[in-house]
Amino acid sequence: MSSFHAAIVHPDQSVTYCGQVDQAHVEHARAIAQLDSAPREAREHPGRPGPLFVLRADGDLDWYEPVDAEPVTVRAPDPDPRPATRTEAAEDLPDPGELPRGATATVWIAGAIRLGDGSIGGAMDTPGNPPRVVHHSTESPAGGRYLESVGSYLIRVGAEPQLIYCPVTDRVGQFGPLNRSGRALRNDGSRRTNREGRVCIQIEVLGRAKNPWTRGWDPAKKPGWQKILKAARSWGVPDRFPAGPPAKYPGPGKSRSRSTWQNKGGHFSHGDIPGNDHGDPGAIDTAKVLYKAGTKPPTGPRPTKKVSVARLVAAARRDVPAPDGHTTHPTDVRIVEKALVAEGLLKSAYADGSFGSKTVTAYAAWQRSRAGGSHTGAAADGIPGLASLKLLAARHGFTATA
């Protein structure tokens, strides 16, 4: 039977060592954490078999480490940036020319809870690319002091973002400066996704992807979230989701376009990032996420537009042989074209309401994609069918009808 070191990590990152326990003790702790009524949750280490962490609502983190495990490094040394684009002394401020004249960017959010020693990643690999924000969900409870316990867990496993947010308490935690890379994304081959763009501000939000955290949440009453948005906007992050709204979880997922990720600025879900396989944060409400003070946030379900397969088929049959720009059912076609643009399959210049050859080619690519149904051969002919249209509609907020 294995033996474990037992320790408690406190919210200030101090550690109380509690001695050694046996396998039965650890399994008992795991079983308690799995009870629906228990204010705690068990987590495994994502990179090493053996360690168990128990997140607690009081902010403490219970840590069980196998006695015979290799010595653990809480935070591995960060490799040098490639290429070195800034001097160490200048990295707390944006480079001249990165921001509009007279603008300043937020490095540390005022009032945010400091988590860890401020040491996360390094300088960006592609600072000439647009700035972006990546949204994650922690797959944990919210409220209480889970912000601290989840934060301690992320530090211990070396997966810190820059920010963590609790939608219940509106508390903001910060692991490191916003102009340094986080550690919460996997690389896409040799391309380091954590270091993509002028900034790549990652936000872990307490909650679960299957129950999007924006439900019943009013951003107008959440000054903590408004500070996060203000900080992102200070770096020039556009108020848009260039890869389209985050996908519902569980579900078919998204295409994870490399072109969109590398070349477009804005907000992305973890489910959008190439080289990654997570589907969080689920179908969060993008209008609420991008809230601006002084505007009225949406309340209740928003009405959805209906798109008819019959009208789309008629448009494809008539618009392709007709002169360029011919439209048959432009309202329905334009909704679908905008969704194809968001998927990275159609250039925005062709989203003109005409179901021409470019739109047919883009829709065929959607049919062939995993998210669009994985059609092959003659089945991927670019002429919409109800099944593939329903999949597109579920990702882009409209209703597919016969």
C-alpha cells in the first residue's frame, strides 16, 4: 500500500506539512470530496499520476503527494522567449507603437488578489500579432474561497493563467502581469499558443462548461468583471469573438482554425485554440462577457433567427449560374454566410447574401468538417441539408428549419 505526504496549502501559499498517511486515508479523502453535500472537490495532477489535490471552499488546498514520487518542482523554470523581443527592464510597459498615442495599458489590475509570487511565463513570441483574451472554466464550484484553493492548485501543477474570476463573489485574482504569457494552453506543435499575440490574457472562471457561468449573471452589477474588461481593452483587445461564440459543452466542438487564432485579435474560448482539446468554457453569453458600462445587458433568452433549408437550396441553385451578386433569399443566406465567416471558412467580403460559388465551397468545407458532420465525397456538395445546417445553427445562434 502506497504512502503519501499530506500537506495543506493556505491562501497565502504557505504550506503546513501534516506528515505521512496511507492509501486508505487518501481514498477516504477522495470519497468525501465526491459527495454532493461536501464543500470540496478532488483533483488529480494533469501531468503526473499519483498526486491528489482537494479543493476546499475555505480557500485551503489539501495536497497528497506519493512518498516515492520524483521530487516535485512547483514551477518549472520558464524557457527564454524566442525571439527575445524586449529587454527585461522594459517588459512591464507596452512597446511604443503597440498602443494608440497617449494610451497606457494595464499590467496589474487594481484590487485584484495576488496569487503566487507573480512569476508566470515570459515575453510574447509574436508581439506583432493582434492582442487576445482566452476564456477557460475551472470545472469546479464557485463562491466561498474557491478562488484561492483553485488558484493554489493551478500554481502547484504549473498551469497558471494571468487571471482567475469568481462570478458569484465578483472577486478577481491575478497570478502575474498581463504582458507576460500564461501557462494554461498546450502548444500547437512547436508554436507556443500561450505566447501568441501582443498579449494573450487568459482568464480561468470558476464554474463548469456544461452549465455556462453567465446564466443568471448580470455584468452591470459586477465591477470586478468590468475591471477585467477594461484591462483587456487597454491592450487593444477588440470586443469580438473572431472564431464565433463558444460552443456548447458537451457537443461536437469547433474547428480550431489556426488562421483565425494567429491572425485575428479578440476573445477566444479554450475550445477555439489549435493544439488543445478542451471544450470549455461552454456556451457563455458573449454579449454579457463583452459588456460595456452604460449599456443594458440582455435579459432572458434572445430571439433566434430562422433559416430555411428550402430557401438556401433554392438560392444555391439559382445564384451560382446567375451573374455575380445575384440574390434569391438574401436574408437567410447572409445569416449562414456570417456563420461560415466566423468558422474561418469564408472571407467576409463574400458574405453578401448571394449563395454563389464561394459560399458553396465554404459550405462544402463545413460539411466535411468534424463539427459539420464529417461528410465525404458527393455528400459534401456545398448544398445545405437540414442535419449540417442544424449543427451550424447550434454554434451561431439561429434556428434551422425545413
